[in-house]
Amino acid sequence: MEKSDKLGAEKLDKMRLPKLNEVLERYPLLKNYEIRRLNPTELRPDVRTRWKCMFGCDYYGKRKSCPPFVPEIDEAEKFLKSYSSAILFLVRFEDYDEYMDTKKQIQSFLVELEGKLVKEYPMVFTLFPGGCDLCDECAPNYEKCQARPTVSSVGIRISDLGVELGDKWLVSMILLE
């Protein structure tokens, strides 16, 4: 896959994302971030990411953001390829003590930003960095659920996005159409 473009907030404003800075102001742990534009049609979902979820992740079968609650890789690939543009949103966390708080803030941020962008991009959809932690446990109904699938659960290998395990980046995606 071709290397993604790194973008600053100013350039994103030109992409009609003026709400980004307004929303970011409410999330103090999201100050050290990087934004890259990417073409979702170039992503090559890998079924092995789902296997890693099934065997080794505590969120498997417990969170609606994770398998088996998210579509299989073939369906996820069709879904990703239906979008013409995406923004990779990476947030650095300093140490593992602040990891969970940062992860919760980015998940809340993504849901809020998605809500603000829906008028401009009716099919906007976000992918979370790791299993959803917006609630302590998933409610039995989906009515109030704000969970979104994780980047890995739809088959995207984080290393394909230029991030390696241990880099201390939380990786999320905003799909635009």
C-alpha cells in the first residue's frame, strides 16, 4: 500500500472537516496526534487479524466492537471498498498508565466527530482503536450502543498502516463518503 499523506488540522479543514479542532478541545489527552489521509480501497483486509482477536484478546465475544459481533472479513472488505476516502487518526499515549484513559477519550471523540460530520458526509463511519470501553459492559440492546468496530476486527493490520506494536499509538480511522 502506498504511504499515507500526513496532514495537519489546517489541511483537514480544506477537506471539509472544520469541526475537528472544535471537538478535539474537549479531549485533553488527545493533544499528541497525527492525521493521515488514505484510500480505503487500497486496504487489504487479512483474516489473521480476526484469528488474533479470537485467540488472545479479552474483548472477544464481550464487546460489540469485536468479533463475533462484527461482520466477517469478506463483508468488511466490501464495506471498506465502498468508501472513497478515509482519515487515519493516530493518538500517542505516553505510558501504559494513561493508555485506557486515552483510549476512552479517543472513542468518545470519534463518536462525537462522526455525529458532527454526518450532515456533510452522510455515510461517515469510524473504526475504534481496540475494543470499545465507552461502557463497563455491553447492554443487551443496541439502541444506546455507541461502539464501532475496531480497526483490527475488520481485518486491517496496524503494521500495514505504518504503526508497529509497541509504538504507543492508538490507531483509529474515519471513513468518509
